[in-house]
Amino acid sequence: MNFKEIHIGSLIELKAKENAIEMVRICKFFHCSEKEIIDMYAALKIDTENLLKWSKLLRYDFFRIYSQHLILYAPPGKIKSTEQVLEKASRLPIFRKNI
């Protein structure tokens, strides 16, 4: 798997074929036409709402592909002490594992 250049549409299509999900079921799930699904398969990028739907339908976490990209290709950040992190509180959720 090449995590540097992600073509998410083709990965979704591959997983849909592996799971043998029928096009009719996919169209009903997304409330759209077959052409729109084919366009998603051809898309290099997909909005997060649709990516979340695909993840649910295909029971596969497509977001992890992007997390893996960050792990492999993001520049290393400066390590901050716990005190520095606590001083600058964020309203975003804090996860136990950082990428």
C-alpha cells in the first residue's frame, strides 16, 4: 500500500468488491444514483461525511489510511512537557495516542 499518494475512491471500490456489496444496496444507503457512486469510486478525494458513511457500510476505517500517512510523512513535532500541554487547553477531544 502506497500511503504517500492515496486514491481513496479506488480503495473504496476495492473494499466494496471484496465485501460483495451490491450496487443497489450502496445506492439505497447513500440515497443517490449509480453514476454518483461510480463518480465516488473515481474520486481522488471524498468529503469526510461520505467517507464516514463508506466506513460504516463497508465496516472498514478508511480514516486510518490518512492517519498512517501522517505517521509516515508528517515532520516530527517538538515534544512538549505535560505542563506545557495543560497550560494551553483545547476544546477539541484529547486522545491517548498521538500520531
